[in-house]
Amino acid sequence: MKKIISAVLAAFIMLSLCSCSTGSKAVLVIAGTEINSEIFTYFLDQVTSRPADYGLDVNPEKDDIKQAAIDECKQYLAANTMFKGKNLTLSAAEKVGISDNVNHFWMRFENHYKNIGVSKQTLTKIMTAQAYENAIFTATYDRGVGDAAAEKKLTDYFYSNYVCFRNVCAYFTSADGATPMTQQEKNDLLVAFDSMVSNVGANVEDFSVTVTNAGYTLSDTVLLKKGSDGYPEGFFEKVAAQKIGTVQTVVYDECVFAVWKEDLADKGESVYASYRSACISDLYADEAQQAMNEYIEALEVKEKNGINSIINKMV
């Protein structure tokens, strides 16, 4: 079965990626298509720099690094093939985005890329393939707002995993943040926060006045995703359980919050629209990667002379 699939893939790949080996020596042949040294070197550099991102140990073996780089080459090739096989196109804005990203990275890392033998043209190919993957993902999993069931799944996820609020926070330290408060100072601060909460008015504007009169500043609206960094453990769950339009005191070992819960639905459709793509990614990214893994598993790989010299030079 793998040989049959590989043969079909090769037909697509040879048509869509005939330029893969142009300009530098081929070090891999994947499903009949040559992958040049620059493409492999780019991915090898990525794996070597951040092995944990590729499921490897902090100090991985050479063979594991090599295989991870080969897998990335396979995914690169598959993205190009699947994109063209689905007759997809990039928008003008997406193409501009690719160009801007390439220029940004080249400006910052030109010397590094030149030192390892990766050209700006190759960097453009890599980032184009990444854009292809995003386009494939969107075409596969974004069923559009007209699909009521799919859209409900997205909105349910959004309203279950995001909260919005305004808050004021104070730490149990001195004004310069260097000295821990005494227990009495800590108690006085908690009394002050409890007083703000107990004297809150009927709306957030009244609460803002109360906070200001107490010598603090109420934050702008915060949109917080479940599991995000930046707030203490359990903070999201406490706010999620809070009734909309109310305020509560939330106390931790190092600080205290006074939190006004806002209605996320009242923020308008534009807020959901801004996070809709992120919700699609959260819900379907693992499924998409699994599908990609199964796809590239069928691709046959042959190594050519020169690949090990690159490994020995860089690893």
C-alpha cells in the first residue's frame, strides 16, 4: 500500500516541486523527488536549535536529530503537494505576509543563514510551504459560519475557554517590591480590597471610581484564555465561575485581586471573529497533524551522498 501511495504522490510532487533541487546538491530523495542540501540544512538547524519542539531530549542522539530533520522535509514536501492537489491559492495579502516574514528573518539572521548555507530563496520556499499548511488546514477544518453545527462547536469552545474582566491587583510587598509586607500590613491591604468590593456600585464605572478613590487604577478589559500564563494557578476558573456584572476578591500567597467580571458576549461579534481561527486551531490542530503524519508516513525516503557530512558538520 505504501508503495502505491508513494507512486501517486511522486506524480504530484514531480510536477509541483521540480525546482526543489535547483541550485544546490540533492541529499534526499522523497517519493521520487530530490530535496536539496539547503532545505535539509534549514530543518536540521531548526531541530538542533530547539530539539524539544520536535519531541526530542535536551541532548538527542545524532540519528534522532537526523530523522526529525528528514520528517520535516517530508512535511515540507507534503504541504506543497497537498496544496496544489487541492487546487488552493494564496491571497495577495498572504503572499505579502510571506515576503515580509522572509525579509524580517533575513534582516535579523542573514549571517547565520549564510554561514550554514541557506539562501534567502530557500527561506522563501520554507515560509511559503508553511503558508500552504495553514491554507490546507483552513480549507479542511473551517467549514464557514453557514455550517450551524460546526459554528456552534466553535462558539461553545470560545465561551468556555475565554473570560473577560477588569481588575486591580496589589502584591504583598513594599512599594519598591523589595521587602515583604508584615502580617499587619497584609491584613490592612486585604481589608482595603474587601472594602472596595463591598462598596461597589451597580456598574463597572462605579467600581472604577471606588478603585480610584482607594488609590488604585482599574485595568482595561482583559480577555484571558484558559491555561494562559500571566495569572496565578486557578485564577481563570475563579473568574469563569463568577457571575457577570459582579466583583470578587481573589487572594493568593503573593498578591490580591479585585475582579469585575464582564460579559464576553456583550463585546460583540468582532471579538469572537478575532479569535475564531485560534479556536479552530485549538480544536483541530492535533487531528490535522495526525492526518499529516499518516500522509508523510507513506513517503519513501532515500538518502544520497553528502547528507552525513552535513550532519557531522552541524551536530
